Amino acid sequence: MSDADTVIVLDFETTGLSPDYGDRAIEIGAVKIQNGIIVDRFQALMNPGKPISRFIEDYTGITNQMLTMAAPCDEVMEQFADFIAGFNLVAHNASFDKRFLDAELSNIYRPYSGQFSCSMLVARRLFQQAPSHKLSSLVALNNIQVEGEFHRALFDAEMTAKLWLVMLEQLSNRFALVTVPFQLTQKLSKTPKKQVHKLLKSYQI
DNA sequence: TGCCAGGCCCTCTTTAGGGCCTT
């Protein structure tokens, strides 16, 4: 496995659904996967500069009191920009996390070079018969051990990472692939379901 | 406050609508 296949699996908790409508990040969690093993972690609450709603408090377990003691978003994101520098990125429903990463890093004028792959889009192709492709359902479907609560950033990042590793292993085993390059997961996430098998056959050696 | 947005994907489709996912 090359450095290009070392990935950061990340998850944001936020004040809402859209940075374009003023929503901000309130927590970032991430793990680094290298050679199929989690080798590093990052977790931080961040103060968005305004109160969060009761809904978000209930949804995440993160309270306004917790956030008043947290470092501001800009300070945390400076550290996170260093953590992800040079690595590709994975998230569950990556379009959501990418929007917040782009918005928060844009605020501090920090670019990043990694590309995103989406565990949900890969799962939709690999587990086409699954009743649901939400993170908790896929974790249960694959009998991944759960020790913690969903909707906290580091826990969701850890669960997404374990799901990601399961999917890479299944791709290797089911389709007799020697390696599953990061670029293949990106191609897979954009391939119509009926053409998935054809794509994977082309990667067989 | 939890209704909001945006991308993907399916179908009773493509000159569209709606469910799934993320907080």
C-alpha cells in the first residue's frame, strides 16, 4: 500500500445542515488509516461563536456549556489542517463533510490537497440489498463492534473507518483484487450499480 | 427551530419528483 492509500476518515458535528446558510462546525473527529490499521486520531470540540439549538444538543449530546469552554473554530481548524495535510479523505456521505471542511478551511485561508471518497456511495454498491445505508445500519449489518454513542465526531469517524476497512476487505475477497487503490473507491462510487462488477473485473490481475 | 441544503439515485424519468443520507 502506498502513501496515497493512507487515508484520513473524518466526521463533523455541526450546528445544522448547510454552511451556506450560516451553519458552523462544533466538533471534528478523525482517524488515520495506514496499512489497514488506525494509527492516529484527532478530536476536538470547537466554539462556533453562537448558541446551538436544543435539537443539536439532543442529537449530539454536545451542550452549549461544553462549547463555551472550547477553542474557537479557527484555532481548531488550523490544527486539523495540519493533521490532514497531504492525505486523501473518507467520510460517510462525504458531500456533507466536504462542504463544512471547505467552508471552515476557507475561513482561515488553509487549502488542502487530499481528495474525498465516500463510504456511503461505496456501500450502496457493495451492499446493494441493505435495508438502509446510514452509518449505524451498515455497522450493524457487518457485525462491527460498537462501544460508544453515534453522533459524536470521533466515534462516528472510528465506525466509518472500521466499515471502510470491512469494505476494502470484501472488495479484495469477493472480486479477487490484490489491492484496492483509493482511486478505485472513487471510481466505484460513481459507477452505476449494474456496471460495478464490470469495473471490478477490470482491476483483477 | 429542527422546517432548512445538496448530491446521489430510482422511477410512474430525462421538459420531474421524491426518498435517502449527512447535522
